[in-house]
Amino acid sequence: MYAIVDIETTGGYAANHRITEIAIYLHDGGRITDEYHTLINPGRNIPYYITGLTGITTEMVLDAPTFEEVAEDIFNLLDGKVFVAHNAHFDYSFLKREFELSGINWTSKKLCTVRLSRKIIPGLRSYSLGTLSESLGIVITNRHRAGGDASATAKIFDLLLRRDQDSHILKALKKNSGETILPPNLAREEFDKLPAKPGVYYFLNNRGKVIYVGKAINIKKRIAGHFTGDAKEWGRSKIRNEIHHVRYELTGNELIALILESQEIRRLWPKYNMAQKYKVEEWGIYNYEDRNGYQRFSVNMVSKGTQPLIRFSTKGDAWNFLWDRVRNFDLCPKLCGLQITPGLCFHYQTGECKGACMCIETVKKYNKRAVKAIESFRPKGESVAIIGRGRNLEEQSLVLVENGCYRGFGFCDKAVSISTFESAVNFVRRGVETPTVQNLINSYLTNPRDAEVVVF
């Protein structure tokens, strides 16, 4: 038995929105056997733009039952049935959430009529419910209402059952098929070809335009993660419907993936990459002189108009860098903002601090070491190569810094010896230095992970 469902909601994602209407048609594989329809009181006002789309107003649902009040009836209709919907993930995620809020555990096998239609009736110009129905000669009465859309979906599903000569429906129902997890317009075959390797991936719409750029240590796993759960951090269900294709570029390791992702976002400005468009979190090390004349350091988030001595992409990297300078230049952790206990710092008790935190060591002696530490933050003229894993076993990667500025990244054979700047520069493609890229490089120079740093 199949339960063909359509819902209307107060918004686009299940975590923060509620159902306002539901319609269910039960289908035994041959015909419709039963139907159910009701408005639902979501317990909140319905946004005007939703009313403009569906015609459902707040006043219309005031006397309607809450989902909790009809949850048992809906559960009994759906229990043991195969869940069918047009863009099934959307409807399923809302119902799953509503059942959870009502204290009911519900799971079901799912079928998406968008994905099934692409396989069983290929070559149509669009697989949206309206266009698909028109292509198949199905008239939708009461469009964008649960009853009308569910009725059209039921007619489409009935037609798919009769045309499914290659058993696509049966294949989609097999355990771990993953069909209903993927966006409705993304071919399963395209997803299956994705590599489980580090790189940058691009989501493309139906016109081939990039709408999202991401990076991953494991491209396939990361992309699959986007399509499970609510994925509310990157556009909710809206982006799912726009994804038609995925392409990727292997990078061999995380550092190059991070650099390439940042540069591609700034080159393409995809509509769903909101974070790097507007604000990139940066942490910096600042210095100042206290009232006793001692040079002090602090780690703080970089704000507009401030000039830190050095920038990092995470607070942890900035702290690790400063602890390294404390050890190398015999600085006081308390004056570096790394310990906040009253009185003498812990390092004085172990003999590692000379007592500047209690004015035991003179200002002149302490500040001399502090100035040398500042000079070491970014030595002038330093050129380095960060050598890491390549895109295959025979290859290595390199990120090149010339005179303290990012030069670019590239790949070469593992047998190639990178011992001079001249030997390295031939293998890199020139890139653009941005605060984000410099932060990433600073973080890796502080903690190279599995990479090798060659100083020229």
C-alpha cells in the first residue's frame, strides 16, 4: 500500500516551521482506496507571502485541529505504507518533525515522484508538479493546496506504476538505495560517481550556473551530509530543488581545498554561499603597553578598523601560535593573556617566567624579548612551501609563499625535489592573496598537520 501525501506549511524547513494543511490518498497499487484531508492549526500566524501562494490565512486555521490532535489519525493512515510525495524529502521531514513533537515515532520507506518521473518518463522540459502534470495531461484543481496537489501527485504516481517497465519503483524501495535522500533533480548516477577524496565541489542549477561552492576532505560523504536532516544552515529545502548537477575539483588535501573554496566563492559569488560573502571570522594577536610599561599580548576576534599583528582563521590557532612564542622567548603567559589567575603566573613557580607579571623582572629586560617575539610573527622576506598530499599516490601538492605573501598552489610528481623557490614556482598557478587565504596559511604554518614546511 502507498500513502500519497501533500502538505502546506508556514515556511521552507521543518526545524522552524509547521504544517497548515495535509492531504493523503491511499493507493493499493491499482487504484485509490481512501483519502484524508484537513487544515491544521500551526499555533502561529501564517506569513503573508505563504498566504499569497496557498490562499491559506491565519483566520482559516484558527478553528482547525492542531497536528497533535489529529496525529494518531494521520499515523494510522501512514503506518505500514510506502510514503509517496512530489519532492518527498520536504513533506517527509515536516511530518517526521510533527510526529516527534506529538511523541510519536514514525518512519517509512519513501518514493519521490520527481525522481521517479525523471527515470520513467525522461526528456521532459521540467519535472515541477505543475509542468509535469501539464505534460501528462493532468489538470490540477486547487493548485498549491494540499488536496489539489496530492490528487495530481496520485494521478502521476498511478501513471508511473503503469509505465514502469524497468522496475525503477522497486529499485528505489530497496534498502540503502538513497533515492529519496538526494535532491529531486540530481541524477543518482551523477552522485554515485563522486569521489571519496578531498576537494572542492560545485552545485549547479538547471542552467549550469554555480549556486553553491563547498570544500570537503571526503567529497561524496560531505555532499551526502547536505541532503540528510534539515540542512538548515545552507538554504534549507530551497536549494535542494535548484540542484541539477554537481561537479568537483580534487585538491589532494584540506589546505588547498580551503584555499580553492575561498577563491572560487569570491570569483563566482554563488547565491547560497552567504557566510564568506558577508563576514569571515578572523582572530588576531594584538599588543599593547600596560600602565607599568610592560608589553602585553591578547587574542581577540578581528573587528573592523583594528590592525592585529597577525591573523588566524580560528582562535585555537592564534592561541597555539602565542604559546609557541611564550616558550621560545621566555614570555610571561599572564602578560600574554593566556593565564588569568591572580598573583604570579604558574610559569614563575616552575622557573619558566622571570616574574614580569609581578614587576619582579624589569620592564627593559622583558620588553626586549617581547619585541623580538613580535619581529618573529612574520619575518620579512620569508618564502616557504607547504608540501602535502597530492591527488593520487604518485603526486605531491605545494602551497607557495613568496616574501611573506601567498603566491599560489600546484601539484608535481613525488620524485621532484622542492629545495629552492625557483624549483617550486614552476609548479604553481598564481592565486590571489586575501585575508581569508592568509589566515589559512598562518594556521597551517603554526600547525602543519600532515604537511611539510620547506623554508627557502
